Amino acid sequence: MGIKSLFLAFIGFGGGIAVGSGVVAFLTVLGIIPRLMQLSKTYCFIRAYEWSVVLGAVIGGWLNLRNASFHGSPMLLIAIGLFSGVFIGMLAAALTEVLNVLPILAKRIGFGEKLLVIIMAIVLGKVLGSLFHWMVYVNQ
């Protein structure tokens, strides 16, 4: 292995450490995982939360480096997509709640009493947009 390969490995490792530290800082400083546990009342599963974050990051990084693709049954892919969507949705909801984005937005635009309408519009827009994307663009 030449000096060039060692240098590239060092740069890649350093980049991975920087990105990993940023993700951990993001999750820690904003308190997203504890807030998810509080909302779902699942404090007893704290080790599962920790390991799922760690394993998700490691396996996701490894699959990304390998350019992997899944060839499974449609039912398995539907389940994976469903769980991924639930995770992303809960993460976005926890982040939004931690940062108090929606109450501030509702107050600024004069919809303070209609916060539920704003949330449902966001949810339905996301669902319909995702369905449109998968039914129209992915099938072409």
C-alpha cells in the first residue's frame, strides 16, 4: 500500500469522524432521542434506542460505500419503507417540537388557534407528495 492510499484512508477516516461527531452532537444537543422516548413512553427501551442509532449509522455507511441494493419481496420492501418513514417522521416531529418551529410560525402568520390544521396540512402534503413521487416518477 502506497503513501497515496494511506493518505486517502486517513482523509476518509477523518471525514467519517467529523460527520459522526456532528450527528451525535445534533442528536445530543437537541435531545431528540430522549424526547422521542418521552413522547412514546418507552424509557425501558433506552438500550434499543442507543443500539439502533449506532447500528443504523454503521450499516447505512457500509451499505452506502458498497453501493448495495436490495432485491427482496415487495412485502419486505414495504415494511422497510414503512419503518423508515415512521423513523424519519418521528425524528422530524421531535426536531420541530424541540425547536418550537410550528408554534412560532403559527403565531407569526396569525394561525395560533389553528395549529392542528397546519400540522395536518404538512402531514397530508408529505404523504400525498411521497405517493405521487413513487407512483408517477419511480414507475417510469
